[in-house]
Amino acid sequence: MKTAKNPVQAVALTTHILQALKEKDGAGITELEDTVDLSKGAIHNHLTTLEENGFVVKSDGIYELGLQFLIFGEYVRNHNDLYVNGKEPTDALADETGEYAHLSTEQHGQGIKLYKSKGDQAVGTRYQQTKLQKPEHLHHTATGKAILAFLPQEEADQIIDHYGLPTRTENTISTRAELNEELETIAQRGFACNDEEEVEGIRAVGAPVRDRNDRVIGAVSVSAPVRRMPDVQFYETLPEKVMKTANVIEANINMAKKSSELRDRM
């Protein structure tokens, strides 16, 4: 979303190379040359520097992302208040419903899945694990719409202006008028519904998680096959469970903040 005033070209090229390695599941210099606007020599210099610092590894001429990113990722996640205080309630929601429960946040206008918990009846494990590796549009998921509905209007508009409303299924919201009406409804009732808008045959219910200043910092949701989420569950039973979980996470975050403040005063 934000544009650097004085971007460093070398950094931009490095991130481009890293993205290409991720999307290609590893690549050689010749293959990267077709993707990155650099000479083979320049690509080689970037890669060897990354390799020296542990961010890529090389095997049989193929470069792949290194486990250093795992260390960085774990550090970031374990210092995120929403994850730290929301993991156990998300697990409890998955256990209670038997379905997948999701904990998400927004960064740079995209949805980031912080954590997923699998209930004993949950389906689509491979798909759900893949989602942990990619940012997503906010307008076609229950967590995303729950976040959008409680962001300041100007910020939500900027996100949609930047990323648009690409369709995933026939049910995906694809116009601003329809989305605005949906977000108004979500803000009034306190939860969001994904009615086969991301994947055919899957419904989801999400609720926002807000801090003590009433600022939305993420959302929690449950997803399940349509036949296991009929209308009564979709619009009544599950929303109540999901909103209660969101409230527990909010309470955990607030108490953690208070505990920290008390320790600072001692």
C-alpha cells in the first residue's frame, strides 16, 4: 500500500528474486533471468550474498529459500499480540465446532493468516495450509470482511481502490455498492459471513477482534462444508460461538496489556 519515497533499487531487486524463488519453488539463475530484469551475473551476486547470510540455499544449481526465513517468521508471529493471545481460544473454537478455525490479521491491505486450528471433522487441510503461505484479498473471506467492516472508512476504501474486487466464485462480491452494503450489515450485527465466496461448497463465519481502543486488529472465523453449516448454524449458532471467541481473545489481550503495565509500575 505504501510507496517508498526513496526506494533502494538493490533491496527491491533482492525482494523480487526472493518472491520469484518462492513462487517457483526454487530456480536456477537462467530461469530467474526470465523473471527478474537483471543479468545472470547480477542475479548470481544477489544469490550468493543471500546464501552467505543464510536466506537461500543451493543444491545442484537450484536456489531455494533458506530456513532463516522460518526463524524470522516464528519471531514475528510470537511477538504478535493477536497470535499470542488468540491461539488457545482458536484451538478451543476448533475443538468445539469440529471444523477449521482461523485467526487472521491485516497488513498492507491484505489478509494474513496467523494461525489455523483443525477440528476433528475439518476438511481441506492441504488448501488451508497453503493459505498460511500467501496473503489474500479481504473482500471474499469471513475474516477479511470482518476486518474491512471495522476499519476506518477511508482506510477500507484505499484497500479496495488498490487491490480491487477480483472474483473467486459466482458468489464473490464484485461491486463497491454490494460490498459497502455488506460491510454496513456486518458492522451492525457484529459478524461476517462467507457464503461460498472463496471456495464453492464452503461457508465461513468471522468476527472482528478489537483492542481496548476499539481498533480492529484482526478476526477469528470458522469454516465448514455447506451441508454441515445450514442456515440456522450459519446465521445464528456459529456467529454466537465465533463472537464469544473474539471476545475471549480481546479480554486476553487487554489483560496482558494490564499485566505489563502493572509490572512496569513495580
